[in-house]
Amino acid sequence: MRPHLPPLNALKAFEAAARHESFTRAAEELCVTQGAVSHQVKSLETELAIKLFNRERQRLIITEAGRDYLAVVRDALDRIAAGTERLLQRQSAGVLTVSTSPDFAAKWLVHRLGHFAEAHSGIDLRVSATMHHVDFAREEVDLAVRHGDGNWPGLDSVRLSSERLFAVCSPKLLSGRRRISGVAGILKFPLIHLDSRSDWANWLRGVGIDDADVTHGPVLNRASMVIDAAINGQGIALARTTLAAWDLINERLALAFPESLPVSKTYWIVCPKATASLPKIATFRDWLLAEASNDLRQLKSLTGSSMTKRR
């Protein structure tokens, strides 16, 4: 059974009064009235059945018993303060575990981890790439980047950025004798598909091309594989803004066709609502948003208005 403990406010009032040798100055420090401090100390003396102060000519003289008890109380308050500080530091630093899809980790996050480490050396970032949506209540994960519509009940969701779908290829395919010229030029090259060949058929209809032959080219099951195949010159791929941004900015990819289409689902930064304002989570979320915003600025300068056509 836990032993009985005096009220914390009474202990704080006693410690402050003993340090200042004055109820008035203790009250000023604690932002309460002089009467409140006097009442707290008197209640503590009554509960302990021990006199802690002698009141002599408007002065407080701590008793021998009070002096002995003061050492215990100060040690306890110091320990509480130190423990609280350590706890707060862990909220703003320490280990931060992030869950993302393998595609987002490979094509977006991994290229930037060095920048985050340099700017936030106090945060020990752990990244778990997985296809399943983590259960924050059961798994030791602080934050996740999910692809979807942002509707996850009970979670705080912030959209990483808007996205579009556009055709990309190796810059080599845009020069030389077999260079791409318009949509007809795209169809002369292998089309790299994600999961099925319906992706290209839908995209081409969206940019005004019906009944195109999209039966050629490999079908891959990971978006990151599709993008890497395009980088290696194996054909033309469809890519989302987020996953292709780094390769476009660094000229490993180029736009094969100027028009693009909006997509309804995109990437979201999610975490439990109860922890959304923790400093280390807010720091990482702000960093993700800043990186994504910088990507869009650079892409706009590279592609002009092509990122906003065909709504």
C-alpha cells in the first residue's frame, strides 16, 4: 500500500517560505496570496503534527524539525524537476520511429535523411518501410506517411502535397534520332506499367487519346521499380509528383509529354491526435512539409505550366 503523502502544493509553499524566510515573498514566487501560503503551511503542520516555523516579529524562523524536513522536501522537488526535464527532452529529442511504404522510403525519404540528421542531431530517426498500416496503439511507431484520401478516424492527418500523374523517361530518350515527339512518339517506346496495363489506357484517355495500343512493355508491381526502369532507359513510365520529384530535379528523369493529370489520392502525414503536438513529431512533420514544398517550387521552375494542365 502506498504511504500517505502530503499535498504537493503544501510542500511547495513550505519550501518557498523556508527559502525566503517570508510568506509574502513565497507568495510572490508562487503567484498566490500571502494568506494562501500561510494556510498551506499551517495545514501541513497540522497534518504532520509538527511545528515547522516559529513566527517572531513578522519573521519566520524555521524550527530544527522544519530544517530536517526541508532537506527531504528539497531533494524530492529537485528529483521531480529533473525527471520532468528529462521527460520533456525525450518529447523533443530521442528516438522517433517513422513508418512509410517501401516506395516512399526508396524514392523520396532516403535521399533526404542526411539533411534531416544535420539539422536535428538530437532526434534519432528510425524508418520502417512496410506495406501495412501500422496500429499506433499496438506498435512502437510515432508517425507514418500513408498514401490515401486522408480519412483515418482517430488520427491527425496532414497532406504532404498535391500530386499529379505525368509521363517520364530517361533524358536520353528526348534526344537523338529516336527522340519522343508528342503522344504518338510515346507510343513508339515500351510503356512501363504498374500492376496492370489499365494505367496507361486511363492516362492516355485523360489527355485526349482514345483506343491507343498499350499492350506493349513490362508490368511491374512497385512504383519505385517503374521509376527506376524509366531512369535506366527501358521505356516510358507514369509517375506521381512525390515519387518522381527527386529524380526529375536531379535530371535522372525528364517529362516525356508536357501534360499531366491530377490524382485524388496522395501522401499524408499521420499520427495519433494525442501526440500530434509533441515537439519531435511536430519537428519531423514540419520538415517533411518544407521538403515537399521545396520540391514543388523546383518542379515548377523545371516544367513551367505542365504541372497544372488538364484538370
